[in-house]
Amino acid sequence: MFSLKNKVALITGARRGIGRGIALKMAEAGAKVVVTDINEKECQQVVDEIKKLGSEGLAIKLDVTKEEEVENAVREAVKKFGKLDILVNNAGICWPIKPLAELTEEEWDKILDINLKGYFLCTQAVVKEMAKQKWGRIINIASIASGGQGIGFPNLSHYVATKGGIIGLTESWAEEFAPMGINVNAICPGVIKTPMVDPFLVNPKAEEGFLARIPKKRLGKPEDIGAAAVFLASEEADYITGAALVVDGGWLAS
């Protein structure tokens, strides 16, 4: 079950953290993985790990806010592997941590460019390839901090706004792309131990506060999100589209 053998996945923001965790889990499941991020050398290090797992990989430098780079990444991936089956939109930032009153227009625009425009550009480019084979999986990384039934975080309204937007995109794209045989789902991680989250954990009391709200009594790991992504990319998830899968150790249920 949950085999990705003969599938080709492109993952954004995959040089570290959640993206790396997804890349390695998909490689373990048999997928060929295109590792993209802003630092090609670090992407290549992940590809080296993928090769040790017995799969194939390709490292590509990619700034998801630049249409030319996105189109080039898709073109190179198809040239190398012949097709694209899976897209994981993961590249994102949460900085700066600021009250709304202090947030600059430039800072607002930057996070929307990466966290929303990047998802739009990558999806637009990849859907053209998936439509040719009438099969595809698009997985958008959102957050439990996404509004609605999620939670809000003070001083991160710009980040939360983008994650809520990702849920909206997921639902719209799921309906739009279903006739093409493409499923679109989101994963909403809780607090995952990654370099992006580490600054929040400098104060031991902050980690204690998180753990007090998590029934599983541990922080999440990138491989927890990777396992969820493998499931959503698999044939077994064929009837799941337009969903937001929460992976948070029970935070929202508590």
C-alpha cells in the first residue's frame, strides 16, 4: 500500500525542514523526486540522501515567485524523468514576527508572494503536464494557523492570512481540476520541529507551552508530514480531494 513507484514528484522548499521530510518519505515510497529550493547546493545534499534510499532525484534552484524559474524547473523535471505526477507546494516563510501596526507593505507583499503567488505559479505550470496524462496529485502545505476552525497567532497575521488562502485555493482547485484526473489536497501541520520553528523554541517555556496544548505530548517531526503526503499522493487516496488533513498531534481537538 501507498506505493509511489514510477511516480515523479516535484517538491518546493525541499532543502530542509518539512520539504526535506516529504522528499525523503516519497523517495522511500519509490518516487523519483525533484528537489527545489533557493539554494541548489543544499538541494543536492537532499538528492544524495534520496540516492542512498535507492531512488532517483534532481536538484534545481527555484525561487517560486519567479515565473521563468518555475517554468524552467518543470521543463527540466520533465526532460529528466519524462513526466510529472505529484506537486508538493511547500515553500513558505513566516517572518517577520510583528504586530500588524508595525508591518510594512514590503513585508506584507513578500510573504504573499512566496506563500500564495508561489503556489499559484507552480500549480499553473504543473497542471499543464498532469492534464496530458489525466492523473495528478497536488498537495498544498497550509497550517493549523489558517483561520476558520484553525487557530490564530498574534503578530503573524500576514502568515495566517496566506495559510487561510491556501485552504481556499485547495478547495477551488480540487473542483476545477477533478475532470482532469487531478486531486488537490492540503496538509495542515501543527508545531513541527524545523529550522523555521526553532526561533520560537529558544525559550524552554515556549516549548512547554506548546506541549501543554498537544495531547500527543511531543512536537511534530518532518517525517510526520512526509507520511501524510505519501498517503495523499497514493492510489489509496483516489477518492480524497479538496480536503485539509490536520497533522498536529491533536492540538485542534483539545
